[in-house]
Amino acid sequence: MRILAVFHDNNLNSGATKSFLSNILYINSQDNMQVIAIVPKKEGSLANLLRDNKIETYQMRYGGNVYDAKKRGIYKALAYARCLVKSMISFANCEKSARMLCSLGIDAVYSNTSTIYFGALLARKMKIKHYWHFREFGLDDQGSCHIFSRLYLSLMKQSKYIFTISNILDTYYRNKYRLSNTVVLYNDISKEYINNQKKKHSTINVLITGTLCENKGQMFAIKSLGNKENIMLYVAGKINSYGEYIKKYISDNNIKNVKMCGLVTDMSELRKNIDISIVAASREAFGRTIIEDMLSHILVLGCDTGAVPELITDYKTGILYTHGSKEDLIKKLDWIIDNRTDCEKIKEKAFEYAKTFTNENTAKSVFKYITNEMQ
């Protein structure tokens, strides 16, 4: 059986790509299964890794079908125009790609993220089943809007299954779009993230990691912990325009205890120095870094919104604080600092819980959903 895997980017540092890739590698390893991959034609190392794993890979010109709806005035119009042009290029290339791919005997298409229609359109043109992995709310967490909402709805309903990565995300799509074809599958995490090593350090080191943007809450963490005694805050994420804004705020306010790490390619090494991690996103669709941190014996201090409470049982596998409340964050952080013995027990329970995500359960489930429907 041949599965066409449609990636949304060529970036191996993306959590969404890592999660999708683990499913693809598992499917391709099964008897009588062959994965053929499509990757956007842009800079990145994913295509080479796929080829190294003996997966036939094509790079094609296609891109996202969403635009930044939080921009204003001319900037919003420009964002919409860029998305429109990108979408037109994608649609044109979809016609050509479908004709070429039909000769390869593909049985089904499996696409990553809701932001790109390319895979769903290919499946429609090739008249084969489509499976779609959704990892984001869209407007609520990324500030993005779909440029062709009716087409988007049609493609969702056309898909055989839509895999969602948390209960709250599943409920969102079922309620907003009246979908009945969704299935909740939490992300798998590689055993490579299991990390028992710690380096000695004098301060209490706190980590917040993820794309640098307003919705991820880096500024909230900095404003809450800036110059707090004996605390060192590490901010991990590729420096973009919002990152420059953060750096300016740190400089202007003479904050000495925040380290901007930039893009970190070896998070396991960084996590050896970390005691506590903070999750401050306004609406996390899953929270992959929560499980990664637990696997590194880091106590996770997470906000009580989005999918975070699905992964953290308060005072058992982590600590929850009231989203947006500096006072509650500081209160819970002080409790962690003052109760080291209790926190060691929490970290051990969290580690055992997080290990259940390393058993390839989602990859196995995706494989079964696709192959059962194809038989």
C-alpha cells in the first residue's frame, strides 16, 4: 500500500513536523507499506532526512492558505494578498502534481496541519481517501484566518478522518464546524527526549520555550519574573520580529535575569540546566514541550487554559496556575521553591506519565485507521 504524506514545511525544528514525521517513519516501517512524501520547496533539512530514511520525496511549490488576521489596515491587506497569491500558485501546482502522482499508484493521502489544503485537494482530484492531522485552533492560538472558508469546510467534510491532538481541540472543531469525523490522538514523543542528566547551578533556572509570539506568553513570563531574586529565566525560540521586541523590552527595563537563547537545536542539552518550565500560552492545542520537559525531570508550571490541564494533574504531575495572573504564578513558583521534597515526587510521577507518550501509540493508531479503511 502506498501513502502520500504531505508536510506543511521543511523545518525539522518545528514541533508539528516532528510529530508528523514520527507517524510517517512508523508507517513506512510496516510490512507492505510505502510512504511517498511531499515537502514544500523551501529551505530546510526535512527532505534530506526523509531521503536518508529511504522515503521517496518530492519538493513542490505550495504553501499555507491562512493569513495573519490580527494585522491592521494596509498590513492586513498585504497579508491577505500574499496569502491569495500563494494559494493560487498552490492550486495551479496541485493540478500538475495530481497528474504526476496518479501514475504512482497512491492509495491514500495523509496531510499535516489545518493551514494547508494541498493534500486535501490532491486527494479530491485523485479520487482517493484523505486523512488530516489538525494541530492548531487557528484564530484563537495563531491569529490566523482561512482565506477560502467554504472550500476549507468542504475539504474537512470530504476527509475520511481528522486527527486532533487534544480533547479541547476536538471539541472546538466539532462545535464550530459541526464535524463528525474527528478522532483524538495525543502526540507521540520520541524516546530520545528521555534525559536523566542534570548540571549543577547556583540559581533556580526556569525555561519557557516555543515560537516567539504574543499568544505563547513569553512577555508575561518576563514581566512576572524579571529581576526576581535567585531566578534565571531562559527563553528558547527563534528570534523573529516579536523576539526583537522582547529583547528591546529587556534592555529598556534593565532586566538582568533573562537569557534569550534563540533557536536551540539541542534542547536536551539546555534542559540539563533547567529546574522548572513555564507554559503560558493563551490557548495551547496540545503542549508538546510539556511532555518533553517531564521526560527531562523538569517540573512544569502550566496555565489552566487550553489543553494544558489535560496533560497536567495539579500537584501530581505538575502545577497549574491561573492564566494571566502574575500573582498566582509567583505564588505557585514560591511554593515549588519552598517544597523541594514534594516537587521531587511530582517530577517522578510526571516522568512516568510522560513515558507513556514514547510508545508510538498515535503512530500505531494512525496506521490502523488508514489501513483498515483501505482494506
